[in-house]
Amino acid sequence: MKAIKLDEQYRIEPDIYSWKLIFEETRTKDKLDDQRKKTGEKEDYQYEDTWYYPTLQNCLEKFQEEAVKPLSSIKEILSKITEISDTVKELKKLYVSNGKLLQL
């Protein structure tokens, strides 16, 4: 089964027993030498966090919760919630028929 991209940082991947919400972003850390000492340089790395849920609905609820956390104003939060609602409607058109998930 393939992943469902929600935005630039989040995607959903179904597996046989659950739904995975995966967050991914590029972060920066201190570069270390062979003796694990800081070199004074920085390097990028790919950070990933995964949550597991029994239903797609639970997964989407967590996505909405996480997506609004970094926002600081009500206007931004309401705008993001509207954006997420639109995304969910599009997902339903693509992946749900008669209340059942179509093959991904």
C-alpha cells in the first residue's frame, strides 16, 4: 500500500493492523568527529516521528492536532483547520467509496 501525502511534512501509511501518521523534516545538528567531539560545523539530517492508530479517523485527528501546534494566532489556526478539512474532503473523494476504503 502506498502513502497518502497530507502536506509537506506529514503523510499517512496504512499497514495490515493500523494507520501510521509520519512526520518528516530536515533538521540541523552539530557535526561530530570520529571521537564524537563537536567539530564546530553543522550538518543536516532527516528527522522522522511516527504515531500508530487503529483507525484513519484517529490518524487524521492527530494530524490536525499536530498541524496547529506551532501556530500562534487564532486566525492562523482557523485557516489551518479549514485547509485540513479541505484536504480530508479530497482524500475522501480519492480513497473512500460507500463508506469503505478503496485499495491504495
